[in-house]
Amino acid sequence: AMTAILTAAPVTPSTPHAPVESWTVNLASGLRLQVPPSLRCLTTYVLLEQETWFEPEMSLLPLVLEPGMHALDIGANHGIYALEIARCTGSGHVWAFEPTSEPLQRLRASVTANGLGDRITVVGAGLADADGEASFALQDNSELNSRGGTGSRRETVRLLALDGYLAAHAPGQVIDFVKLDAEGEEVNVLAGGQRFFAQQSPVVMFEFKHGASQNTPLLAAWQALGYDLFRWSAELRLLLPFDSATSELDFALTLLAIRPARQQHLAQRGLLV
């Protein structure tokens, strides 16, 4: 049954931008998410129909995340992953990065509505290879907002390098999980986080395809950092080795980068082949 509260309530702005209207959707997990008030929006339509996000990797989160783990959500959009990660980790902390204003307002409102303000730090910025600013193209579906996109609707956003942000705001924290969806900018995110990814060994769930485009340089970047690549089989409930030389490229949307030490731990828990 659809359990959305279909009242268009304005979200109090935490940025200089005008308030945005939102619907509140009650998810099957018990979380409440602020979404755009239109069925033409992918997030709204999917969550109303399924009461969860459609990507099969959602079923991986409760299995791979453990109580107390800390995580990064890079490209948080409206916050479905950030909220779910916080729910699964119990006492862990999540740093959620979202650069564009409308999803950022809804993300902050959702964090407050779920009482997770002490466990999710919302950062109004995108990650890149250096601090600065960039012009983002805005799309009707905010999941596609990007630095390299096209269109007349644009917004200037703040950019941060991950290494500098963590040194200033989370020094000494061990990060166990990263969700990375930067709409084609993932290699730049890694460039700005070289120290973090060299020194720590989080499980990284990243988007490999953007439409029909395959981000093959990103695969090489992970392998250069000592990570092996896997895909999640929701049917088998297993992480399987990913072979980029086979037809797996045709259907791979989201992949996981995991270092050998973390692989061993997941294999002992029966989650990885």
C-alpha cells in the first residue's frame, strides 16, 4: 500500500535558496523521506510504488554494515542511502555530501524528521580533486544533476577535496563504508581523497554507468589503489568477483571496490566469494 503523506509542505531552507515544497514518504523500513511533490520525479515515483529504492544493492546494506560503523555518502541526493546507512549502523556516523540546493534542503529536512541529526552530518558541497566552485546542470530528476551535464538550468555549487575535509572535520575517524555516486566525477573524487583511500580500506559501493556511458577509467583507478572489484547478487546474497573483460559490462550499474583484508572478513561472514 502507498503510505505517503501527500501534503506539499515547504521545507525550511538551510541555504540562501528559496524553500522547496515536498511530500513525505513513509518507507517500509520505518524511515520518512522528503521528496519532490511530483510523480514525474523518479525518486518520488519509485518510493511511492515500492516503499524502498529500486537498486538491488539496498539489500546489501543491512548485511555488510555493522553496528558502530562510520560511512560516507558522496552524492547523497535526497538521502535514501544516507538514512538507510544510519539505520543499519545504529551508533555509527554518516557524512552525507550533496552539492545542489533543492535535494540538499530535503536531505536536511529528512535527517531532522527521522531524529538523526546527531548521527548524520550533512555537507552542502560536492567532492572533487580540489576545493573550489563549479557550475552544475540541474535536471528534472535531481539524481542526474552534474558538473558535466547540459541544460539551461544551472547552479553554482561548492566543491571540496575529501582529504582536506576529513582532516578538518573528522580527524582520526575510521570509515568502513563509502557510497559514491558523483555522476561521472568519481575519478576526481578519488584524486581529492588519495590519502584517505590509500590509508583506509572501506567497502566502496560506486556507480559504474551513467546512462549508456561506462566509467572505465574508474575501474583502473580502483585497481591502482589495491582494490578488487565485485558485484552484488541479490538473488544469491553474495558478492561475486567482477570481470570487466566479459559481458558483465553490459548490465553492471553499481559495483563494489574491496581490499583483500576486508574481503577476508566478508568471506568469513558468508557474504563474498
